[in-house]
Amino acid sequence: MSAVVVKTRKFMRNPLLSRRQFIVDIIHPGRANVPKKELQDVVGGMYKMDPKLVVLFGFRTKFGGGKSTGFCLIYDTMEAMKKFEPKYRLVRSGELEKKSTSRKAIKEAKNKGKKIRGTGASIAKHKAKRAGGDS
């Protein structure tokens, strides 16, 4: 395993979402790409933060290899991360468990919600979603 060089640019402090966000450039000659777990540790160390609060996504490898670019968010607290981060990224990072619902149950709940019209539609859709999600 050869060493990787991590550079950051367009750093921005986002107090409303209680996080720091920036673009990450990774130079990794001789490697196809670098695992996100490894990058979490490196970036967490760079900013003296817990690697669990580091979220990396959107990586693209440049043509010819050797360099990748992606996006990084570092949350101030775990509560802020759970509040603002999309559920699928929390599942990826292992902070949430993915609830498995069958395809049929999802479709039935969707169609049940379509049958109700008017002001009660949003309530009925919510109930249908809960009914479909629980089974």
C-alpha cells in the first residue's frame, strides 16, 4: 500500500448545519482508489475530529487514475449529523439500520395513498406509509 496525499480546497464553515464542508483531492499513484474508511481516518486526523463525524461522498477518479476528487462534511456533533445527514448516508456509515420493506408492501402503500383525495390525502399517505413500513 503506497501512501496517499489528501488536499482540501473550498473550505467552508457552515454554522447553520453545524458542520465544515470542503472538496477533497486525493492523490493515489499506483492504486485504483482509496477506501472511504481509510480517508475518514486521514481527514479526521487532519482536523482533529472523530472519524465517525466525517462523511465522504461523490468521489470521481480522474481519467488515467492516480487522482480522485470528492466532497467531505465534518459534523460538530453526532446529534447534528443524525439531524441533517440524509438517511441513506447514515446507513452507509453504519449509524442507522436499514429498514427492509418488501417491494410489494411499498407499492400497496403507495396505491392506497393514491385513492384518497382532498385534505385527508397527506394523512392517509402517512398512515399508508406507516402500515407498509411496519409489515
